[in-house]
Amino acid sequence: MVGYVMPLDDQTSRPLYRQVADALRGQIQRQELTPGGQLPTEAKLMDTYGVSRNTIRLALGLLRTEGLVITGQGRGSFVADVPSDNVSRAIRIERYVNQHRLDSVIIEFGEPGDADRIEVTVTTRVAPPVIAEALRIPSDARVLERRRLLFRDAQPSQTADSYLPEELSTDEDLRRLSPLADGVASALERAGHAIVGHADEVTVRMPSPAEAQQLQIATGVPVMVLMRTAYDAADSPVCATVVLLPGDRHLLHYRVAVEKHHDRQ
């Protein structure tokens, strides 16, 4: 339902399509147009603002590039469902630094969790340069690659690709084309390389065309890239995982518990 409609000013130098976009953006921010809700049709917006169809399309295109609106062919335009603190499908990462609990709470991204469905592919390949650097292996070294595409609410939600040095990937479970009930960490532990810590790097960028198509990412929506490198007791990297998270449907929530140390006199 559209609330108060800001009148357009044809005397200003600000283009009409930007004024329409301003008005719709305000309604989205005030939640007069609610997340996930459908916007009025182009014909209705033309009538409401007294502008041409091209002006409406330019306004909607601008809102798409801002990640506020998504458009489905033949379905119309909808307000993007931006995650908040109480979004149930937001990814929450609880990371403990207490040395006694760290190895038991390492999160294995891309395994069962709360996903509806997970597609798994496994292959052996030459390590991508960023992975070779993270794992401290030669640039021509081969790695086991476990790629996972997760679905939530029947829609692609995220990708999670794990890479292990070939010599550490002898456990047959790692080659299963299905989610691992106990995660990659348990397979590494059976191989004598229990994970005792990890380092995370989070970057934000625009998706590639292939990524946008695979994850059905709307124009203008960035992705968070979380790269987690896991280490064993010898401080050797044993696994690198790259998680791709569309920014309009995920929330990263870190909770860090620090062991209290008493001052000694």
C-alpha cells in the first residue's frame, strides 16, 4: 500500500526519474512498502506520479542498482528483503577464543545447518592462486575442492567452497557428493590434523556475472566473501573455505568469548 506521495517538482534541475526514485525510496525506508512486498505496477506508478513509462523504468532501475528493489521477468518489482537482527535465515557465526572450547565449536560452513537443500560437487584441481597462498603450498600443487550450493526457501542462498591439500584429503568421506554429517573438520581430525584455530577474512565486492546468475542476485547487490583458513596444532593451514554471501539476504553476527585473566601482583 502506497502512503503519502511526494509531489514531483518539474521546476527543479533534478530529473523526474530521480524524484520518483526518491519518493519510492522514502516509502521503502518508512516501510510503507514492506520488505518482500510487491510494488505497484508500472501503469499505477505512471498514474500516481504523472510521468511516462520510461521515467518509471529509470526510477526502478536506479533502485535496483541500490539493492532496494528486485525485478522478476513477468512478475513485477518487489522490495528487497534486507536482513535484520531477527531474520531467521541470517547466518550467525559464533566464534570462541577460549582455548578449551575452540576446537569443538569450529563451524563447518556449507554442511547441513538450516539449509533446505545442498548440491555438492567434488574434484581435484590445481589450487587457485589465493588458495595456494592461504594453504602455503606451491602454485602448481593440487587440492581437493568441495563445492557446495546451499538453498533456503527453495532459492539459492550461498556457496561454500572448501580446499584441502591433496595429501590431507585421503578420507573417503571428503569425496562424498552429499553433505558431511560431521563436517570437514572431523575428517581432518581422523587424518591427524585436528583444527585448533582459524583466521577469517571478510571482503565485499560485486558478484561476477556467473555468480549473480547462480545465486539469483539482483542488479546492484554486493556479495560478502568470507575466507576462513583453518590451522592445526602445528600452526599449519589445513583447509581454506570461501563462502559467498549475497548482501541482501545474510547477516554476519560474531560473538567472541574471551577468557578472563586475573592480574597477578
